Amino acid sequence: MMLRTILGGLLGGFAMFIIGFLFWGTPLSALALSRADPQASANLQAAMAQALARSGTGVYVIPDPATAQGTILYGKGPVAMLFYNNGGFPVMDGSSLIGGLLLALTTGVLIALALRFVTGDFNSRARVSILFALATVLWLHIGQAVFNHAPWGYSLYLALSDLVALSVAGLIAAKLMEGRAAKPSASDSTLH
């Protein structure tokens, strides 16, 4: 049973990786991402380099509401939560793809190990897997739109991509964990 669990987790994790690629590594990602025109993009990049180079890589709330002036500016808008990296890297970074694959495989195995605690058949494990995936993306991704006023389009797309990936990983693991039904032998039957 443990071998089937690990195999199911690895295959589920690989499926997660492929689903992530389909949602984020293809033109489909344009459904979630906004684009600035080239000159505006260059201007923003220069402004970030000038304003944030000393602080370095991090997540910034702009304007910073930690001061009275920042609170007033925050209320007036525009506002941003900026995931900032002061170093560049390739658009298709091979090391992040390798790290992403390892993360997906690990996540798939953890999902499969968790499903071992669910007794019952494939249907029981499938329901638990899908409900847990739904609860996870609601709290983690839709929560960003609710609490941080993150853009709904991006949050919904991210939630959908992760719901599909996590659900498929769980379904694959649940299916591979499903044991073969034992056929009753002649010696198992008793005559009365």
C-alpha cells in the first residue's frame, strides 16, 4: 500500500506541475495578468530600481500605511502590493522549473500520505481531496482579494489553477491507492 501511495503522490505531483505549466507557462496566463505599455513598464522599472534598491528584494505595500502620511496616501490611492526582486533572472528560469518540479512532487506525495488517513474507497478519498483543495484555495487565494483588495481576476485565475492542480493530484493518488478487490476463493465460502 505504501508503494502505491508514493507512486500516486509522485504521479499526482507531476500532473500538478503540468497543470501549472498549462495555466501559467502558456498564453492562457494573459487571462490573469495585466500589462503596461512598454514605456510605462520601463518607467516603473526605473522608479523601482531607484526607490527600492537600498531596501532590496521583498514585498512592499505602496504607499506604506505605517505612517500618518502613508495612511492618507493609501486612502486616496492608487495603491499596490509589490513583489519586488532587485536582481534579474530569465523569463523561463530553468532552476525555478527544476525547483518547481521538486516542489510539485513533494506536494503530491504529501497529499497522498494525507489521503492514507481517509478510510474507505476511491469516492471517499476523492471527496476529501476536492473539498480540501477548495478550502485551501478559498482561504489562500480568494482571501487575498477579500483582505488585501487584490485584483479579483488574478485571484480567481490563481484559485482555479490551484484548485484544478490540487484536485487532480488528489484524484490520481486516490485512484492509485485503490486496492484491487480480492476475489473470494472457494475455501472462503461456507455451506450451511
